[in-house]
Amino acid sequence: AEDQLENLSLNYLRAKGRAAEREGLGQLQLDVLVQSMQVPQRAKEAYEALDAKTKSQSDGFAAGVNHYIDQNQGQIADWIEPIEPQDMLGFAMYIDTMFAMGHSRRDLEGAGVKLSAHVPQANLGEQFGSNHFAVSPKRSASGACLLSMDPHLRLSGFFRWYEMHVVGPEINAMGACFFGSPYVSMGRTEETAWCMTVNGPDLGDVFTFEVKPDDPTQYKGVDGWKKFDTSLNTFKVKTENGVVERSFPAMRTEVGPVVTVKDGVAYVFALPISSDTSRASQLYNMMKAKTMDQFREATKPLGLVMFNILYADKHGDIFWISNGRVPKRDQRI
């Protein structure tokens, strides 16, 4: 909070589908998609399902940030509001959604279909690249393990890295995270080091559903005609003339939100994003691990939706995993 309160607060607004309040019309499409993916609701569900230890960590992190906000009223930006413990979980889901949604967008564009015309277009097709390597003691001049991490990410936006050092009864970890994460995403301890780079699992899909010709409130699902879940979402948007409100209808199916309707067909984004609670505890356990076996065990919950994970430690062990929460496709759809 002392270093990056505005960036932390902005990331949490993004994860709530409220970025346009601060960043203007260019973020409205992402806000619409984030809310249609129900990221804020899922964050609340995930927080309620946390184990006692992880919930305590989330509560403590939020309490620390809010203490700083309370003690510095009048010196911080007037738009900054107190955070809630579930905000960290929502931001983690937002990160996963941003990476996985690019796969759905690619499939949609491959079908020659664009997102709804009433929503301003945003650049969701950003290209990412990164590299890392590990050297075993058998191949290094020093006789020690070497690990090089080089994630190629922007110097602006939510992809910016923050250097952090976390010390506690079980951990002493130094590395980097995105603004708003309580945990080291990639870094090192006295025993271990690890890094992540982008990989290519096919996470997101686009499903098509026939809209009932005589009743556009229904679609043809696996088991016959079903009603769309509908709502009207209102967004605040920063403009040159102040903040204005804009509302958009939202429809959902059994597999995800409708992103556009064309020629009687509803196009739906399906992503492997749920109210899963394992991401926070997985990152903590990765920081806590002292051996390769402990680190591998920490990765098993698939709390991270994707990414290569590379590891090295002082014992001379190295390994690599192409990690991904690849969905099991329902072949009936």
C-alpha cells in the first residue's frame, strides 16, 4: 500500500468489472466481459470456501491495506476505497480470465464473428512471450544449480511486476508478483527458485447455441430448449464530461455468457474459471516448499490456469512442467 496503492486499487477495480470508472471507455468491453464471466460473484464464493489458514492470510492482507488507507485519508486519491479480503481472489481470477479469454476470442474471430457491436472493442489478442532456463549442477561451472527467469511483460497495465519479499514463520521468499497479490508468483527462497512462462494449452472455447426463432429468450441446449439467464448490468464510465452510466443486457447459458448473437445463433465463451480456492494456497505452498517433492506436491491442485513452471533448488534438482487446467470438453455440445 505504501508503494503502489493506486495500482493495487486499480487492479481490484479491473477484477470487479469497474475499470472504466477510472480508465474510461477503452476499458468498458473488458468490464462487460468480466462481469458476464461473474468474476466478482465467484470471488465471494471462493473466499467463503477458503480453509481457515488461507482465509486468515486474506483477512490480514486486507486489514493491512485498509489500515494504510485509514491512516492516510486526505493524502491519497479520493477514488480509492477500502478493500475486501475476496478482492485478492477476484484479481487472481481476473488474471486467469485475461489469459484464457484470448483463446475464446481467437476461436470467435476464426469463425468470422465479432463481439457485440454495442460494446466498444478492446484489444484482447495481445501476444505474450517469455523464456527461462535451468542448469543442473552437473553442467554448471560453479557446481551449483542455476535458474534464469525472463518473463517478457509490459511496463504498464495490470501485467506490471512488483518486487516483493515475504517473511513469516514458515517462509522467506523473494521475487515478483502483480500489484495486489499477497504471494510471490515467481522467485526464490533459501532453498528453491522457480519461474513461470506462457505456454499454449487450449483453455477457452466458443460454443454456439440455436436461438428459438419464435422466442429469443430461449436457446437449444443439450437437453432441449432452455431459458437464457438474463440481467441488465450498469457500468460507470469516465468521460471528458465526467462519469456517466451505461447499461447493457447480459445473457448466460449453461456453459457461459453470450458474447454476441448473429443470424439466430448465440455465441458463448466457455472458460475453465470457477470459484476454485486452490490458487492462493498453492502459491503459498510453493513459497513454503524446501524440496522438489514438496514443490511438485504444491502444484497438484492446478490452482494456476496455465503457464510453464520451471524449478531448481540447492539440492541439485531441476524440473519443468507444462501446466494447464485444460477443460474436459462435453462432446454432446
